[in-house]
Amino acid sequence: MSEQPELSIVSMAMDRASASMVLVRSDGKEARFPLGKDPFGETSTLSRFTYLPALDVLLATTNAGDDIAFEMPTLDGADQLGGRLAVYLDQNKWRVMANVLTGIGDVSPQEDEAARRLVQWVRQGKIILPISAAHYAETAKWSDTARRYQLGLTVLQLSRGWQMRDPLQLRRDEIRAAFGCRTSGDAGTLVQAVFTLAPNVIHGAARGVAPIPMPSGLPQEMAFRTVALTSATALIDVMLDTEWVPAGSVTGWVEANQRFSDWLDGERRDAQQKRKSIDAFLLNDIRLDLAVEAHAAQLTPKVVAEWVTKHARHDLAAAPALGLLREMLHERHLNKGTTWRTNDLTDMIYLSCAAGYADFVVCERAMGDALRQGIKRLQRPVRVFRYLSDAAEAIEEALAVTAPGQSEE
């Protein structure tokens, strides 16, 4: 007597049209359960979420029939990059990508070709194009609903669930690592993976954001999968929502930097003296992060004071992201007549983080120049580009050496 094959769930879906949860078994049988609460808001553009356990992929379908596939994280936090290169695109470069894929807007032949090469490398599993909270903020504030949808769709389809960890949380991680080196001689694994599929990372605890809680009463793997799916569906739904979100105000930060730049312009000091003043300005700006991590590390006031006076400059320069943020502040404040603008805060914090950890960064000229200057002063490899076409050439050279060689889907 032959054994009966073991049955399993091959797909689980939330369907908007039927307001039901749809489970499909490996023998083809289907079960439907009414959704107790409609997970699709009135402004949502989504019609269905489908989770495929065997592939560990979440598939979202929009009302317009567009599909978005997200890779899902593993409970053990193992590396899922698989040798892929991390390429971070600034918001204006994502617009180029969207223009190429939708045929809207003017794009030069060189940039068009480069964008298509990036898409091909994503599909071949050779690179990832991670997104950040900055991309969400920039996209969500666009009042043109149709263009915002196309941009958001492009970002989601090509990022495939890969995100950049919150730079403000990463800042604290780097400070914690610096303190760890000074107190125990080993930073260990205090800085977590910056580009990741993990849930609850795009906004960190440093912002006061509470993570999605693990549901009680479930096995650990199932509870983690629930959190991961909740995080992924929220990321997709928010990006494509029809209701735009006005940008928040950072006038206090802009005004503080403008006052400091104007004051520094009037000081009769040489460049080195001004750099020390800028370092003091930066330490004051991150004083809350320093206090939180010093308390967590149980450092005495004497130890903290010694770190500030003797080690801060070295340790900040050595930190991948904070080191570049420091250099960008030096570059901007030392340039007489600098005018500070609202978007400078987002650009500097996110681009310094990306350039500190990504394999390649593509961004606009002004911030790119500041980044490249800082990278050169820190004697790090320069992989920041202004154009997709220039980046594509460098990426292709790197892939010739390190590409995983996965086949196209």
C-alpha cells in the first residue's frame, strides 16, 4: 500500500474583491475564509497579497494589474545577499529609472541604456537596489498621483524588498561600536547588516518608532513570518497609496547650520581651526545619541569626557557613515557663502550612510562632489557617480570579478 503524499499549503492570499483569505493546498484544493477586518484602505491601490511559502516570496497585485515581488527575510538573520552588489540610487536617479521603464520624460540614450542594464542585473540576481525611508518620504510627497504611482511601482519592483537600515539607528550602532572598541577592544557585531530584508528596519528605535510586535501564542518561525509579512505589505501599500503626504519641516536644523556657517565665515581662523569648530558642532548635534549609547554601555562621565576630548575625532572619522557625514559637514561649512536648504538634511544623512556601506552610489552633482571629496580625504575607494551610465560601467567591471552568476528569472 503506497503512502499518501504529505499535503502542504502552497499559497496564502488576501483578496480584496472577495474580502477573503484564500488558502491553496498542494493537491489543488482551495479554502476561503472571510476577512474579519478589511486590510485594504479606501486609498489603497492594491487588490491582492499572495504569499508563496515554497519560494518565500510575497507577491502584491495592484488594481491596475501590476505585480510586485518581495523577497522575504529569514529568522536566523543569515546573509541573503548571496554575493550581490548593493547599488544605492538617489531619488532623482529613481525618477530616471521610472521614466525609462514607463517611457515618460526625456532621458538621454546613455542613461536609458544604463537604466536597462541595471534592471537586467537585478533580474539576474547580480545586484540589489535597496530603498530607504528617504525614498518613501520623497515619493509620498509628490502630489501628481499618476506619476507617483509609476515612480513608486518602479522603486518597489526593482528593490524587491531590500531596504537600507535607518541611518539614525545606524548612527547609534556606530557610536556603540566605537565605545565598544575603546572599552573592550572589540566592536563585535554591534553594527547590523545595513542592506537587509529584515522587518522593522526602515525606521529604527532611534526615532522612537515601536517595531511591529511578535504575536504571542505562535511558534517562533510562524510569529517571525507574521511580522515580516506585515512589514512587507505595509511598505508596499504605503508607497502606492493614492493619498499624498506633505513633507515634514526641518527648519530648525537648516537655521542652526546656516547660523553656524555664517558665523564661521566671519571668523579669522585657518582651515584646521575651523575643522575643530565643525567637529564640536557635530558632537553637539549628536549629543543625544552619544548619551544614549554611553548609558547603555555603562560608561562613567569621566570615560565619556575622555572619549570626547581624546578619541572622538579619530573614532568618528573611522565610522563608515558618521565619518562621511563629518566630512560632508566640513566641506559645506568651510565653503564660504554656503546656503543651507531643507533637503540638505535628508541628502547628507542618507547619502553618507549609503556611501559608507553600499558598493556603489549614484546621486546628484552637488552632494556627490561633497561625498567624493570626503571619501578621498578618508582614503576610501571612490564609488560615487553622478550618472547611471558611469556607474554602470564601474558595476560591470566589478561584476566581471564578483558576480554571483545567477540566471535570469
